[in-house]
Amino acid sequence: MITAAQLRASRALLGIDQRRLAELSGLSVPTIQRMEASAGVIRGNVDSLMKLVGALDAAGIELIAEGAVSSDGGRGIRLKSAPTADAPSTQAK
């Protein structure tokens, strides 16, 4: 499960906009916008959620579920130790 806050934070960490996330996930920009506007856990088509989570995973985002090991024990995200080669660059050029 992923929350709207986790989704927005993931995009911020990656330095990408909604259009780029839509491209990476194969979803439409309006779908990404609706997901980010959700309150709490994002609800929707299972296929769309799987595409979204898969794209974030491929870009180097690790989603932390409620109660999972983290410094505060709450929901959150963190970058994996080494993003994949296909992940968008977050460094200034």
C-alpha cells in the first residue's frame, strides 16, 4: 500500500514531475494527479497501483509500510542504496 504523501515525497526525492512519473509508470498524468490528491492510502485499479509501485521501485524508491523497520516506526520512504541505471538522475548538470 502507498499513501498520497509517500507518492509526493517519492517524486520529490527523485526530482521528477508528474509527467515524468506518468511516463515511467505507463499511467496518464490525470491518474497520477488523482492518486496524489487522495486522502491517505491510494485506492484504485490494482494494475495501475502495481505499475506505479513498480516504476518507483525501478527508480530506486523503497516504500516503508506502517510498522515496518524504520527510525520512527511510521510510514515513509527511503532511497535504496544504489538506484538502477534506468533511474532518472537527481543531480544537477
